[in-house]
Amino acid sequence: MRIGVDVMGGDYWPEAPVSGALLARLEMGEELSLVLIGDEATIHAELVRQNADPAAFEIVHTPEYVGMSDSPTRAMSQKPRSSINLGIGMLKSQQLDGFVSAGNTGAMLVGSIMNLGKIGGVNRPTIAVFFPTGEGRVALLCDVGANVDCKPEALYHFGVLGSVFMERVLKIPNPRVALLNIGEESSKGPQVVQQAYANMAESPFINFTGNVEGRDIYHGKADVYVCDGFTGNVVLKFGESLYDVFQSRYPEDDFIKTFNFERYGGVPILGINGISIIGHGISTGRAFVSMIRTAMEAIEAQLVDHLRAAFQSINAPN
């Protein structure tokens, strides 16, 4: 299994992606082959600094990278040999089985959609994140920023994408899917959410349990929470702020530790033809390990094939 690592993405490159690659090799064994993508001299120097042998890794050289403030669409054309573009290109040509980056989120999303393409029948791909629950499990929240404005069909598709991911990768049977709303009644919320409720309630392809409110997320009332990217991003950033506050006050609390994003790293962009994972810009080495592990699990679970099959069923003529 070959997974590419963007060494020039995130706030802490090259230290974080390189240390993550070294930890991942130790923890995941010989079945994992990591390809480090970035400036070769920088990668060599960082591996030596961390007492590692550069010869132990395949390195794909490029001096170009997409900065966090770069325009995603312009970066695709103006920086064709950026580490993100090369990684996605290698994924498309099947030189890689998966690709992980903590770099520019928009560039990863646009590049993945443009080069890998959407799975047939998917309205819009989604970016999702894990949320811990008081039951000791994790739930999936999607979307968290890729789609600020959504039509009802897109919200329904997020539910299908999240459900297949949780069932196939996390091995949760018949995952519960819920709409994040301002009340439990089907008549609550904006018109787009009410229509999405009707679509999801009628669908035989998901285990739809209705509306939930923001207070229900940490209580584990569903396995997949669906919302537009604006709402999801606000919820995500609020959750991160809670961790910052509680961790400083209760550093030894086991439940508070489950809020640490390093445990989860990232989730593949759901709805594209490939395993492309976007991590948090502040990802540490441990977060990169989590991203790589999730990529391996998604590849082993043949996630993309299962997503294709699900949407073929959805779009099959009656």
C-alpha cells in the first residue's frame, strides 16, 4: 500500500509531516510504503535532523507548494508541480493508493474534484470530521466547509456518503443518520432543510432518524450528522474552542482528551474517485499518523467502490 504525504503543507512543515511519516512506519509496519512529496533537500535535511535515513523513503521532488493564502483555483493552473498537485496526480495515475495533506483545504478540494472527478451521481463531495461522544464512540459531521450553500439533494447525498463511510470503514452496522437543525420537528428550519428531511425520510438507502439539535452531538444520538458547510464549520470551530478551554482546566480528564483532533487526523473527501485526506492546518506528527491510518483503513475497506455502488443503486431507474 502506497500513501503519499505532502511534506510542504500545514503550519508545521516539514517537521510535522516527516515525524508523522516516521511514526507511521514504526506503528504500521512493512505493509505501508510512504512517498514523501516536496523539496528533496528540505526533506533530506529534516529526516537527518530526526535521526532517520533518507534512503528509507521514496521522495518525489518539487520546489513548488500551495500556501495557505493562495487561491485554490489559481494554484491549480499556476503551480502545476506543487506538492498538492503532484500528490493528487499520482493518485489519479494509480501511483498512489492514497494521499494526505495538511495544506490549503481549498486547493486539496478543488484539485481532487478536478483531477479525480466526482463519483457518478454525487451532487457535491463533502468534507467531514469526527466528533467524540460520551458513549466512547465517534460520530461524523458533514459538511464542515466545502459547501456553504446546499440544495436538499446535496444534504441527502452527504447522509449517504457519511453512512457508507461509517459502515465500511468504522464497521458500524446500519449507521444512524440525522439532520442538524434548530428543533426535532420536521417542520423546523429553513425550507432547504425541510425538503432534505422529506428526501431522507423517504430513502431506503440510509437509516434516517430525523432532526437533532446541536446539544445532541456529544450525546451520540446519531452516527452521522448532516448540515451545510457554514453550519458545520461553526460547530467544528466551537468544538475546538471547547477542547482548548477544558484541556487547560482538566488536562487529565479522559473524556476531554477525546476532543483532541490529533486522535482523528482527517477523513477522506467523500464523493470523489480516490482517497484524498485533508488534515487540519495545525496538524502535528501524531495527527499525520492518524490521517495515514484512516487512509489505510479506507483503502482496505474499498471505500470508493462501495460509494460508487451506493450511488448506482440510488440513481438506478425504478
